[in-house]
Amino acid sequence: MELAPVPQIDTEVDDPIDLVHQMVRQAQSGDADAFEGVYRAHVGRIHALCLRMSGDAQEAESLTQDVFVRAWQKLSSFRGKSQFSTWLHRLAINVVLQDRRTRARGQAREQTVDNLEQYATAVTEAMPGTKVDLERAIAGLPPGAREVLVLRDVQGFKYSEIAEIKNVSLGTVKAQIHRARHLVREALER
Amino acid sequence: MNKHIDDTRLNDYVEGLVTEDVARQVEVHWAVCEACSGRLEALTLLLSELVGLPGDATPARDLWSGVRTAIEAGSGQGEQ
């Protein structure tokens, strides 16, 4: 297999955030090699988000790829007003939610016991040391409840931000999160 | 307050979304209600475990080649 060329980055830059911003600027001018550096710096966090929000390892790989393809397509809209990681995170959430909306119109994936066991195995490999029972319980939630729980309790978004992202009322978000926590506690007690 | 704490109030308390008066009332109840104090303990533990989950995951395969293929196949920048 041919190795990808190493992106030409200014080695004088010590700060990892500055380094990423430099790679982003180069990628914005069409440098795909620099974009590989951006990908390598962020793929772990984006994949963790996609795993937990989808509850499916294969789907999460496909979503992670889609996030970076969409990021490349939209890179010119990143103006540097926020951290690049924040911009990428919001884009990833939109990709995952859009994918779920598309699926909901077609055939929804059923979360079976076998699926959850496969997911638990994949998550253990992807995130050694994680609490696998908790990960399985999150994956077993209904999609809407899983998404808000991950956004609020794992990612730390505010209720108002989640309401904006999901385009629902604050009350709906709170009710969904309370229900999701209740369901996770029930699953852990089984 | 003799009635059990409902789920909404329990969650609001844990997240600091209740008034001081309400907080005092539920704390008085917890002092005498084993069931509700158990629920509080379980919820607090759950939230601390959720926030402590790892933030990075390694994909089972390298996804970069798929990304590169897609962006070289003409998915140019500036598209929405």
C-alpha cells in the first residue's frame, strides 16, 4: 500500500491548536494532504460521537467518513470565529441527525440483542477501558432519547443548545433527557 | 414534604435548577426517605459515569482512504 505523502506543515508551530488551524488554512486552499492532518487530529472525537449517537458501529464508520467529506465541502464557510473543533463537532451532529431523519422516512433499523452485543464488542475495541454496560444501555435507547442523552450528559451541551440543534422546545428536550436517564438506569439494573 | 420526589424534580435538583426553598424541601425529604435518597444516589452516579466516558474512539479500520477517495471524486469545496 502506498503511503500518503506527509503534509507540509510549518514545524516551528508548537501549539497543537495553532498547528491544526494552520492545517485547516492549507486545506481551505484545496490541500488534501493538509486535510489529512485535520482528519487525524479529530477522527477520534468525531468517531466517538458518531458511535454513541448512532448506537451502531458500522453506521458510525460511515457517518464518520461522511462528516469529514462534508467538512471538506464546507471548509470555506469556516471563518475561524470559533474553535475549528467546535465547528466540526456541530457539523458532525447535524450529519448524524440528518442521517437519522432520512432513515426514519425509510426503514428504521431495529436494535436487537445481537446488534447490541456486536456494538458492545466494537465499542470495547474502539474505546478500551470504557464502561461497556453503560455504552450498551445508551445504544439500546430509542434514537431520539439516545441523541439528547449523549448531547447533554456526555458532550455537555446546554438544554437550550440541544433544543436549537433538534428544533424542539426546551420542555421536550428536558422530558426526553429525563426519560433517557430513567431508561438507562433501568437497563443497568437488569 | 411526605410525597416522593418525582423524576422531574429529582433531575432539576441534581442539575441545580430548583430554587433554594425547593432544594431545602427535597433535602428534608431525602433525610427520611430511603427510596428517594437511593434514586438520588443512582442518578448522581449515572451522571458522573456518563461525563467520564472516553471522548476518543479508534475506528476499526482507517477511514481516511474513503474520505480521500470521496473528496478526489469531485466533492469540491464550496458545495453545500
